[in-house]
Amino acid sequence: MNFDILFRDLGDRRFRVGVTGAGGEFSRSLLSQIGAVPNLRVAALCDLDPQRVLRLLDELGIPGGVLCHDAAGVAALGEGIAVVADAALLAQTPLDILVEATGQPEAGGRIAAEAIGRGVHVAMVSKEVDSVVGPQLNQLALRRGVVYTTAEGDQPANLIGLVTWARLLGFEVVAAGKSSEYDFVFDHDSGDLTWTDRTCHAPGLAGAWRLGDDVAATLARRSALLADLPQSATPDYCEMNVVANSTGLLPSRDALSYPVCRITELADIFVPREHGGILDRTGVVDVFNCLRRTDEVSFGGGVFVIVKCGDSKVWEMLRGKGHVVSRDGRHACIFLPYHFMGLETPLSLLSAVAHGRASGSDRQRAHAVMVARADRDFRAGEVLHMGGHHHVMTDTTALLLPAAEATGLAPFYLAANKPLSAPVRAGELIPESAVELDGSFLHNLRRTVAVPEQAS
């Protein structure tokens, strides 16, 4: 994207930004950067713990934050930053765009819909909301003449952008995906592998360092050697759900693949089985665990696409320049080895408010559905508790299904924190009919806002 052309005519216009979930990590990264962008001004910050927001503003050296308890307080504020605990007070603050980052499905969905109804653009960071009602919120925004967008700096928007780039250039996208949150870092000298703050002794990994001729066998061996460490994460399914809905790419498999692999191997792995890879179908989304040495660069939570190669001489030339091309020359991996969270999000905000452009697709459809499989027997009346840093639903496993295979099943974050109206047996996918949805804003939105079945 030519950002100079896109933003050169902004002049001295300033656009008012509101942020919900303003005390969280994503919001901190956004607030730390937004002050350096002259065309954006923070006008309102909402969080259930407003004192945490005030402390954050103080730490970042951002003046003007005022705790407001009611509409009168907001109205009297002038050019300051309204810090509120009640999201309803956001309606009292003139905003051009709202960044929804609560991570709470029901609350975030309602906040976004109400902002759109007021004619406010929405940048959706809460993938938990987006995975359930993103297409519906997108339809509301189209009707209202505002933008509903994923946020640059988060993996879904970055990957959607990369897929769009590849398609515009005429590439066939065989697979698109991301690395999971943390790298698997191997020390060849000690035989130790580190994942965040955990270390396991896995000297056998040295013998499985190269893919060899049997890719599937090597990947299985690596996975077995690291069986004591987590190799999948619930948020990945949610993010790939968002990407699928914007791009039309389908999940590669219900549980996603999660190979433990090196960056240089991606073009040999995420390709069809007949070409030595792991895919049973193409045009898919998937996730990998980045394996690297201690002295190698991280993938940085980045994103990638696997494309079919065209002219063999061109791609051999590119291989010689260090690009990742499969051993047989049929496929290549094009990747962005980073995502910088809120530090990049101002690009989405400016694109939306100044040019009416979404960072993702404005033709979202329900191409995939993130669902939950019961890990134990649940009784009627039990609540499907969701919490923790990764917003995991207790005693369930996340899966990502093509929408055509998910009829009658409850989207994962629609079921979250809801009581069951019927028992569910261990191993069953939780049906929507077994979840008590009376009073659910998300459920009502899904019922009342029609989404076209296929993109035009």
C-alpha cells in the first residue's frame, strides 16, 4: 500500500478516537503510539477499571484524562479525555471511530453495534466478537455508511491484507496462516528447548532438525518430542475464523495443523500431500509453531501465504535471493515476520475515517465457525465458563469448521459464559440448542441481521 498517497491529503484534520477495554495490553500499545500521529486524538477511554486507565495514561505521559461518572461530566469535559467505566457514556462523547478491545463477546458486540448506529466507524480488535457477529456488524456498517474493520497490527488484519495483496497480483493462494503466539527455541549445544518461561530437555530434536523426505513423519516426531509443551492455543482458532470470514479461505482441518517447523520449511509443509506436504485441500487457513535456534530471528507472531510458483526461472532467481521456495520449486512462502499490535492500528483508523476504507474485507461472510467440543460430560444448568488470558472455555476444546459443516452448532464465543439448557456428553460438539441464549445480544443480532451467503 502506498501510504503517502493514502494519507498525504489529511492536512491538519484531527479525528476523535474512543477505545474500549482501554486498560489492556493492546490498548496500551495503541495509546503509546497514537500521540505521535498528529491526525488522531484520543477522546474517550472505557474500561471496567477506570483507575487502571488513569494510571496507564500517567505512565505513558498522556495528559488530559478525566474520570467521568455521568453524562454531565462528559459534557463538561471539553478537549480532555473522558475516562469512563460505563460504555453507555460513550454516546455522550463525539467520536469518529471506536476501537473495540474488551475481548468480551456480549459486551463488545453491543458496544460496537451501538457505535455503528450512531454513525461511528468501528475498528474491531475483539476477535471473540468478530468470530461470532463480524459479518452482521459489517452489514450494519454498510447500511449506516460507516466502516467496520479489523485492526492493522493484529494478525487477522495483517493476514487478510497479505492474502488480498497476493490475489491482486494474480497468485493462487494455496494456504494462508500465522505462527502461534510463542516460538519454540532450541539450543543445539544443550539440547534444551524453551517456550516462553518453560524449558524441556529434547536432545532428540537435533536428529529431527531437517524435514527429510517424509515430511509428515518428521513433523510427528517433533511433536512427540515436545509433547510436554502446549502446541495449540484457543485464540488461534478465533483469529483464523475472522480471516476465513473475510477471505473465503476454509480451515485446513478442524483442529488446525500446528506443525512445529522452521520458517524455511513452510513452502514444503503447507502444500498438498501429493507434493509432499500436509494439506488434504487447498485454499485454506492454518497455524504453525515456529521452531528456531537461539541465534535465529523470530517469526514475531507474523503471517504468511503459500502461493503456486509461475515461471520456474523467476522463482529460482528469487530462491537465490533468499526467498522461501519449496524444494521442488512448485510453491513459495511469502511472509510478514511481525505483528506490532496497537503500534500499527493508527493506519486502520486513518484509512477508515479519512477514506472510508476497511483494513480487511467489507464483504464478510460466515465461511467458517469456531465451535467447542465438550471434554467431559456437562449437566443441564452448568455454565460454560470462559476466562483467563486466552479466553479459554473451561473443559472444552476449540475447533474450526467450514460453515457448511457447522449447522446447528453453537459458535464458541456465543456459548461462552452461558448456562446449558440441556446436557452435553464428552466428545460432542456443543449444539446451539443446548445453550441458554435468552437475552443474548449476539444471538439476537445473528437472528435479525441477514448476511449474504456468498461474496459477490
